[in-house]
Amino acid sequence: MNNYGMTCFDLYFCLISRKNHLSWRSGEPQLLITEPELIKEVLNNRDGLYLKASLPFYFMKLMGNGLATSEGEQWVKHRKLINPAFQGENLGKMIPEMIVSVELMLQSSKKYQAKENEVSEEFRLLTSDIISRTAFGSNYLEGKTIFDMMTKYSNIIRRNIFKPRFPGLSKIWKTSDEIEGDKLLGVMHNSVMEIIKKREEKVKLEDIDCYDWQDKAREEVIELFGHQNPHPNDLSKLHTISMIINEALRLYPPTVAFIRRSEREVRLGKFILPANIQLFISNLVVHRDPGIWGDDAHLFKPERFSGGVAKATSNNVAAYFPFGIGPRTCVGFNFATVGAKIVLIMILQRYRFTFSPTYVHSPVINFLLVPQHGIQVILHSLQSDEGPS
């Protein structure tokens, strides 16, 4: 049994009388406090005398023994762990995500201008989207399953919050709500863990200190070219930008596979290959091989190439080949790298750029390796009146 919550009568009585009063819930007394000083003393709980009441059965199954339900040292541990996420700089980082969510909602609401619009659902979706973006780096659509399940589970809580429960009974017999509730909790748990896994993989794969490297690259550009257009003779002096381009091509080569065919039977190492067998070679696999690049092979670290490609690969030409190897190396290799340098130089002279909160990192193979959802960035002007025209 539980004594959690108050009836409509209790609430009405408090509003009318504005006095403390005693009521009974499932045979247990419950004091309803309305005096501000008493409320302050209880909630401040300086002597640790007022613990949180036990939550109803379905609440506890949902909340577990986390921040909202734990006490003592465990609560202190949870609080210290979670609190910084909602303070200072960390909170500031969430603001752009919140802005994006509101902008999307307002954009969607334009069709209702000068029309009646029932907004409770809009705000529910907005809240869900903000939570998804700030907590999981996703969005409402990705977390839709979780929020739909939460709505259904909330209905179960509402139906059962005042129903008496007998300890141990659910071990031998479960109500239809318990069965449905367990299924919903299972779906929610799996969905949350899937989003967290994707987030962790994204952080692991994209733990890119790109803004720090952007500043380093800009310093190099300004030192070599100032605010003038780049001169061809000085492109070879771009050490930092070359490192960045090489590392970007290591992680994201434009072509991720090279397919060959054996013209006749041939020995390849210890293998004897029959004629006309296809050979699939992926530079993407080699470029991310920890045996070659170390345990941080998945990280963006341009400093790998501080001594040049040969040193980074220990003179192993097959360790790094974004444009191929040998006579069939892409003929446009130099054209592409020079073009990339020119583009970077001229952007860095004019702008500082950041990823938009709407950016979703999802490279896919579509003949070439391309961003599935595009690349959304925000350009911040850098004293454009000094930049080249």
C-alpha cells in the first residue's frame, strides 16, 4: 500500500482554509502543511529528519533508485554527478539546442496564424524535443518511441495511484496493467540505451577538437597571407592546414573502396586466386586500423601528420591512400588537395564556423562518402571589412 498523493478534496480544503490539516490515506495519517515557515523547515531538512516519501509502485519501477528517489550518500553522489550538467557553461551549451527546438515549433506554427490553435500538444512536443536534443543529442523524432511509451505509462500510473497493493503478490500474479507496464518499461529502457549508445559512438568517433584546430589553422593563414588572397607559391608552407586535410581524408576518404578483378589465376601472398575473382579493398578499414594508427585511430588528431605522411605511416604506403595507390592513383589528387587548401584559407580569413545544433553526423556511402543529412554550419563574421574582397 502507499500513502502518496492527495485527493481533490484535500487540495480544495487547503485552498479554502489555508490551514494545516490531517487526513488519512489507506489507513495512514497524512499531515497537509500550508504554513510557509513549516514548509521551509521541512524542505530545507537541515537535520536530515524529513526523507522523501516512498513513491507508488509504478513510479518506483519507472524511477528506480536514482536522484529523485535515493537518500543519504547515494543521493549526494547522484547530485554531485548530475548537478554540473545544469550549471554555468554546460547549461549555456544547451541554449542553442533549445533555440533550435523553439524555432522549429514557431516555423510549424506559421500555418496557424490568425487561426485557433490548441497548443498543449505543441508544447508537449517542444518539451520532448528540447530534452532529446540537450540530453541525448538527438531530437523528438528519434526519441518518439520513448515519449509515446511514457504517455502510456503515465496513464497506467494515473489509473493505479490510489489502488491498494499487497507486497509480494505481483511475484505470483500480475494485473493487466502490471504486464503492460513491464512491457512499456522494457521498450523505454531499450530505446534509451540505443540512443545513448549512438551518442557514445558519435562522441567516440567525433570527439573532434575542431574549434581549437580551426584557431590554429587561422593563425597560420593570417601569418602567411594576412587578409590577402592566397599565393600559389606559399601553399606548400601550410603545415597545420595540411595536417588537418590529411587527417580528414584519413577518417573520411572520398572513395572508400577500390575493386579489382584478377585477369587470370594468380598467387596473392599465400592465396592462389582463380581468374575473374573480384578483390575488394577498403581504405576506410585500413585508415581506422588501431594496429596502424593506435588505439585512438577513431579520433580526429591532425598531429599524427606533424612529421608528414611518410612518418605518420612509417613509410607504409598502404596505410594511407585516400586517393588510391600506384598507377591508378586518382589523377585529380593534387587538384583536390590544392582546392581544399584554397577554400579553407579564404573561409578562415573571413569566418569562424561552428556546427549548427541541427547537424547530425551520419556519413553514408552513395558512390562516394557523403553526409547523409548535409552539413549545417553557422558562419560568424570576423571583421569582414578587413578581409579580402
